[in-house]
Amino acid sequence: QVQLVESGGGLVQPGGSLRLSCAASGSIFSTYTMGWYRQAPGKQRELVAQITTGGSTNYADSVKGRFTISRDNANNTVYLQMNSLKPEDTAVYYCKASRLWNDYWGQGTQVTVSS
């Protein structure tokens, strides 16, 4: 079992930046692939970025070059640095931990990009 708590969401103007954090507890963090997902109103949840146990990353095309995922295994935390934010980035952002057949989700944090 792993418990995930996201933080760092909020209201930001277009072109601005936010950094989301996801703190994990309850298991060996370094053995989990970590991902950030988002869900906008009326839309399905989608993968934003993912980082493997070895540090390999992949991103949704819509955020490539603007978002960066990273992990700090010593502090059991995964981050999502979001730059050049656009109104279409508005969504609830969720953290997910995956290992073998198990997935664990956080409660989500709201990101709103608006002037």
C-alpha cells in the first residue's frame, strides 16, 4: 500500500508557472513508477507525464517542452514543474503510483489557468 498526497495547485495566469508535489508514504517509493494525470470537466482522465524507477520520462504531446516531471527518492516525492501554462491546462491533477498490477491514486489538486 502507498498513500499519496498532492499539493501545489492553484490559480495562475496564462504563461505562468506552478510546481505540483506528490508526497508518498507507506511503501518503498523508489520501486514505483510515478505518473501525473489530469481530468478536465467533461473529459476523461489523461496521462500528463510519467517517470520510471530508473528515471526515464515520457510526456503527453500537449505538454512536451513545457512540463517537467522529476522524483526525489530520498524524500518520497514526485514533482511536476509546469511552465508556460495555458487555459487548456486547467484540470484536476492526480498523482499515481504503479508497481506490478497495483495502482494507487492521490486525491487530486486543482489547477486553474485564467486571466
